[in-house]
Amino acid sequence: MLQSVREVGIEEGIEIGIQKGMKKGMEKGRLIGKILMAQLVIRQAVYSEQELEIKSIDELKRLLAETEMKMS
């Protein structure tokens, strides 16, 4: 009984972790897409997709804000 409860808890924890990881990945993907599109609009390729992929979400948000400022 205790083992099965523990296994259910572990499975639920894994599922929650997967969901959170997917959500973060999707957010990063959207930010990267916006940055790349903004770079195209202003005709300034500063970062490649590979360079952006290794950055944190906070860094990507900052870069997007900077790039959008250049569009104004």
C-alpha cells in the first residue's frame, strides 16, 4: 500500500515536472520567434536562433524589449 502511494506520488511529480518544462519551452520558443521576427523587421540580425536558445527566459525578455525599442 505504502509503495503504491509513493509510486503514484512520484508519477504525479514527474507529470507536473514535464508540464512545467513544456510550458517554459513554449515560452522560450515564442520569445525567440518574436526576437527573430523583430530582427527581420529592423533588418538587423544580431542573434542567431542557436545563440538565443541558450539564453534564459529573463534574458530573452530583455532582448525582446531592446529589439522592440529599436523598431520604434
